[in-house]
Amino acid sequence: MNRFFWSFVPMFFSIYLGICIYASCRSTFIPFNQYIRKYSVDIFLFSVYPICKYEWVIYNLVDGLWMFSFSLFYLYAFSPQKILSNNTLAWVLRCLPFFIGVIVELSQYFHFLLRGTFDILDIIFYFIFSIFAFIWMYSYKKY
């Protein structure tokens, strides 16, 4: 029970919070939002509406929450003992989710593979939430 709680609950909660912010604060014309609004319970979805007045919440916090979830999943799925060791490969593996996020942002900047808008704040949020995930993993590695 402890391992499940400390590994998967934060992953799902951060994804859930990101979805709530995304669906509550972004345009209703986005197909993902139409789907979420159609199949969700409004009381949970719109409980985050008061924080929608800040652009960094709408655009950057959501990306940070998704990075936190992805980083936690990655750290738990791929042998925490090896990732927490101090060799060079382990450090590269620790940083892989962050590097993937940076590659996505750079591909948006150079209009390569992905459409979107490059935002340096996204990279900053990726970095901060990757660090949070690593701290979380390191703090609860005993489970």
C-alpha cells in the first residue's frame, strides 16, 4: 500500500489537476476540452476556475504538472535503485524526461515535427517540476 500511495497517487493527482486547469481555463473549441467537458463532473472540473486569471497557470503550470507526473512515472518505472546511483548513465537517465520536454519546446521554436508556440517559461517549469519529482522520489525511495 505504501509503495502504491507514494508512487502512483502523486502521478495521477498531478495529471488530474493539469486536466482540470486545462479544461477549465482553455478554449472550449479545443477537441480535448470538448471531450473532457462532455464526460466529466462539473463540480470537480470547475473548482480550479478562480486561478484561471493567471496566464502562467493556464499555460506553464499545466506543463509543469505533466512533467512532474511523467518524471515520477519514469523514475518509478525504470529501476529506482539504478537511477538513484551516482554513475554518469544514471544522471543522464534522471534527466531524460526533462530533455524530452526541452526537445518538444525546441521543435516548436524551429517548427520541426510539432506545431505550437515556444515558451521559455515552459522549459523553466519543466526544470522545476523535474526537480520536484526527483526530490519526491529520493524522499520516498524506501517504499
